[in-house]
Amino acid sequence: MAMIKEEDIRKIAKLAHLEITDEEVALYTPQMADIVGYVEQLNELATDSVEPATGGLTPEGEATETKRRDVIEGSLGQQLALDQAPTPSHGHFRVPKVL
């Protein structure tokens, strides 16, 4: 299991501007250790023969060919999109308040 300490959780919370209680620190410390331990298992995989991903570029930095043609197509249109909405409101999507 990864060595995650309560101080690490407090530092992460501070960096994220989160208020965290002592109970939450005690809860999250072993959970975070389990997550980090799971990710560390990836270091055990043999990746020597795997080519690095270049994000759509060749090793020389040139753009690769796309998988499909870039064709302009029509959109759904407002009425058809709103017909699929659970609670449309005056020509708009109604969504739950976030703040």
C-alpha cells in the first residue's frame, strides 16, 4: 500500500481550497492510499515494446491522417433538441441550479 499520510490529505485539500474535517482526513487517507497503490501497479507492466502515444502526431511531429472525413452536417435544430429534453422552458433547456 502506498505511503499516504494525513498531512498529504490536508495539503491536497489546502491546494484545492477545500475545508476538510479530521473525520474526513481519517476517512480519505486510506482511500487515497488504496488509489495510489492501484495506480502504482501499472509500473509492473512490461511496456518496453509499446510505442509512446504522440497525440495525433508522427514521431517527427507531423500531423497524422484522420480516421474520418471532416464533413459539415446539419444540426438537430432547436425544436428537435428540445423535444428530447425532460423539461424544456420557453425555448431553452432547464437544468438544476448549481450554485
